[in-house]
Amino acid sequence: MSGRFTAADGTVLAHDDLGPADGPLPPVVLVHGHPFNRTMWQRQAAVLVAAGRRVIVPDLRGYGESGVVPGRTLLADFAGDIAALLDHLGVARAVVGGVSMGGQIAMEFHRSYPGRVAALVLSDTSPAAETEDGKAFRNRLADRLLAEGMDGYADEVIDKMLAPYNVTALPDVAAQVLGMMRGTDPEGAAAALRGRAERPDYRDSLAGARVPVLVVVGADDFYTPVADARGLHELIPGAELVVIEGAGHLPGLERPEAFDEALVRFLARGPGHGWKVAP
């Protein structure tokens, strides 16, 4: 079921709340990356609902059907929106997963609200704080998107968002990704870029994680290579790593069968059924 929720600052946030509302297992929250929207998780949401899970999929502020807030949106702002949405829905704890920027938002949620995290799913993402060069790049890109719009940027990065061979081999997926990028409001995208440039380092909080963590990465990810995912995996006590062959930065779209299998297998083990959690 699709819904609307008004944040404390008046921003209207769109979301889907799917599956059983009263099941015994913690709901799964799936957070999209930049510059996408919640439709990127449609397949995973359907698979998890079929497996009996409640799934909550938000459009982040500035993206999709949610309200656009210009200026700067910190990862802490996005995480706060998710916490407020869970309050609105009566959810105390959830499995929180995200891809790319969505994974960093999941890390921020874990850092800020550790008691509300049942498990983490971190796909194609990095825990390190932004470098000075990275800050300058993101702020320049924000200026460019405001001046030029999203189309040129989308065309330039499609073969980095997807593995280059999948841009041609999976034309429907490429069209979906291009459509999400081109359809994003430049003000929302720019605000997120400026906020992401200021992100903190999540390595300390992740190293102290006491919840199960699944790290997923596309074998041919341009932005977060497998070596980076291995570093993230080694940082977190008891974490699981899955490398998806034949995929780039968005394995949930490029190789959904393999991604879904890893996700369902991870969630099916659950507390007391094979999840290894550090003492």
C-alpha cells in the first residue's frame, strides 16, 4: 500500500508499506540510492512479501514522489526521516538495507538509532568519510545539476551505474535507470550531493555493530569495487559478503535473481537460526 507521511518540517514523504503488518519478523526497510527512487526495489519488495515479510520502501526527500527540499540534505536528515516514518507506522525495529547512498543512510541510521536496527544490508556502498577532493566534486556536480538539469549527467554515468556490458545486454534495465535519473528533481539531487559531501566516517560504529550484516557488491562495480566491499566486510564482526557476478553498481537490478537469493537466504536464517552476531 502506498502512503504519504508528513515530516516535522512539513516535507511530504512517499512510501510503500507492503506485506503483513502483524507478522512476527521485523520489517525490512529498503533505501534507494542517488539519483533514483523507491521503484528500484519493486522486485525485491515483491520477493520478500511473497516470503512473508513486511517491506517498507520510502522515497527519500527530494526524490521520487516525495517533496523536494533545496539546499543541503545530510545523511542524518534522511535517517531521521526513516526513524520518523517507522514511528508513524508503529515499527520499533527493522532490518535496514540500502544501495550506494542508501547504504550510507543505513549506516547513519545504525549509528544514530542502533537499538532500532535488527540487521543491516549494505549493497555497493562505502563507510569512509568523503575526501576533500570528493567534497569538491560533489559540490561542483550539485552546481552543475542545478544549472543544466539531470539529462546530461544521466547519459554520462549510465555505464558506471550499470556494468557497461549490461547497458546494451539489459536495455529495459538501462531504460529504467535512465528514467529514474532523468526524472529526479535537480534541487533534490543537489541537496543530497551537498549533504553527502559532509558525511562522517562510519567505520567505528560499524566495527562495533552487534547485529547481523550482509555486504553485497557487483563484481564489476565502478564506484565501490570488490576490494572496498571486502574491506567493509572485514571491518564488521560476523558480517557476510556476497559478490554478484555479471553486475556493476546496481546488482539488484542487473542480476536480480542472484541478489534476491542472497537477501532471502540472509533474512531466512534470522536470530537463532544461523546469524552470527558478535558478543
